[in-house]
Amino acid sequence: MNIHEIIMKLLIEQPFYGYVASTVTLVESKNIETIKMASIPNLKINYNPDWFESLPNDQKIGVVLHELLHVIFMHQYRRMNREIMLWSVACDMAVNEMITPRYLTKDAITVNIIANKLKRKIEQNRNAEYYYDIITDVDDQICLVGLEGDSILVFEGGQNLRVNKLSDETASSMEINALKHNLAQTLEQASSEGEVPSEIEDSVDEVYKDLRVNWRIILKRFLTGKGKIVVRKSYKRQSRRYDNLPGTKRSIGVNALLAIDESGSISDSKVKEFYGELQNINKITGVSIVVTRFDMECSIPVPLNKFIVDNKREKRGGTDFRPIFKLADELKIPFVIIFTDGDGEAPVSVNQKTLWVLTKNAKKPADFGVCVTFEG
């Protein structure tokens, strides 16, 4: 497979990485030995096509994932005053932990290999800063032999590992912030679709926590993206300015069903937090919202403004999401918002656009719909 086919395979089989890869420009270059990612002003993968084609297909996937992960974690811009080759080793240790071993090249730097060679315990799935502190503490046991651009990490016993030197391109703080914002938007989209792999989710959150889009903004976008006031001609309302011409009738552009989980797995305090958001949701214009409570069944839906007045908890049973969509079908409502902990049975497919507003650490209960994390 060529590199374009590898990107397509990622889009299909590993959508999280596909989201990022789809924003990258691929550039063939015989001036580099292997592969390099550049990020300023735009994301580019520069690669030697002869070297790339010589790899087994699994390793082709691995080297692309490797470069994407360096960019996702902003490694070259977190170096500060650290020695670049040792920092490159630490970053390789961090990203290779997140790649399935069969995708790694035979000379890939991994935590297990470094730990065995140094004869010390090194925790797995940590960030590059942690690994840098480890290897600088024992730098007398590590020998780096320089090549042009890259280095070889040499150990006693003859095992050599290639260190792919991180790019040391310079960038202004404005350019770095722009890159981070662009990546954050891409990752937010992947996260909303539930595509971020669980093994790297916490690490991603740590890097982009200051740029995460507030869940309320996503909720508003979900409702107002098509929630425009519709103005249509109506002969039931005659024009006030011209006789015998139709007037106009203004109507709500979106009808939505908001379902609040009151099942036994939801605490009273969390239900109150859900209720507390209704005042803000009620301020969103261009939307007609009815609210239902649910556990195994749905309560009779009532308009949002009326529900806000009378919002006492009524249910504490099990959880079944299917009655929500049955109710939406009966009411011919195209948008559904569900406040829940995600623990329950969901249908395989539905007719509605769905927004799951999940409590922290909850898992998406179905393949369909968009997810946001509820934070009161």
C-alpha cells in the first residue's frame, strides 16, 4: 500500500487518527531518509517514497501513527530547554506506548526495551516529560551516535535503536497557538463522535484542557445549526400593508425532545444538576423543546418552560433509551437530547439526530449520535 492508501485505511478503521491525517499534506522527498512531520504553517508529512514502500504494510501504518501522535501531543513545542535528542527519545517512548506493537518497526524505541536495558522499572503510558527525567537521570548508561538529522541509540550487547530527531523548526507563539486551536477543533470533533481511543483520551485531555469547547456551546450549536426562524407566506394572515396579498407567519425552525435520566443509577444531586441547566437551555431561541423524564419508560412530555416550574423527581427504575426514540417518532420530532450516565439499553439505529449529554467518565451508549461531557 502507498501512503495515500494508508491514510484511507486509517479513516475507515481508526477514525480518530483519520480525522487528523485528513488535514495533513503528503509530500514526497528524496532529501530525507525516512519520514518527518512538519507543522508550521500547515501540517505536512515529508517522506521518502522508496523507504516507505520498502516497509511491511503494518509498519507503514505504524510510522504514520507515530508522526501523527507527535503532532497531536505538540511534542516539539513542549521541549523548552531540554536536550533535543534525549527529548526525541522520551517522545518516542511516549508515542510508541500508544501504538499496537505489530505496527512498530524492529528498531522502535519502547518503554519495555529501555527499562530492560537500564535494568530499572519505568512506568508505562506516561508523558514525554516523565520519560525525559528518567533517561537524563541515567544518561551515563545511554550512548547516542549521531547521524545526519537522526541518531542511533546504542546499548551494551549490540542492540541499536533509531532515534528519529524531532523537528526543531522555529515558530512564533501565535503560530503555535493557531496550530493548537486547529488541532483542538479536529480532536473535539473526533471526541464528539466517540472516536478518541480510550488509551490516549486522558493524555489528549491534558494537552488540550485549556482549549476544550464548553459542552453548552456544543449543545447550542446542535440545536441552532438548523434552528432558524422560518418565515412563510400565509393566506390565513392577510398582509397589513397590501390588500389581497398573503401575510407572513413566523414559526419555530426546530422541534426537539429533551430526555432527563431519572433512573436508579443517577443520584438526586446529579438530577438536580440536570434540572439546573434547563433555565439556560430555555434561553436558546428558534427552538421548541419538550421534556420527558425516563427510566424504563418515558413520562408524558411537557413544554420546557412548564417543566422548569415543576421539576420534582418521579422515577428511580432501570434504564432503557428505546422509549425515548419511540416517543420522538410518535411526535415526529427530529432532534433528541439525552442527559444521562449512559448506562442502559439503546436501539441499534434511530430516525433522530441525537446529542448524548453524558456524565463524566460515562461511555457512549450507542454508535449513533454526538457525545458531550456534562459539567455543571
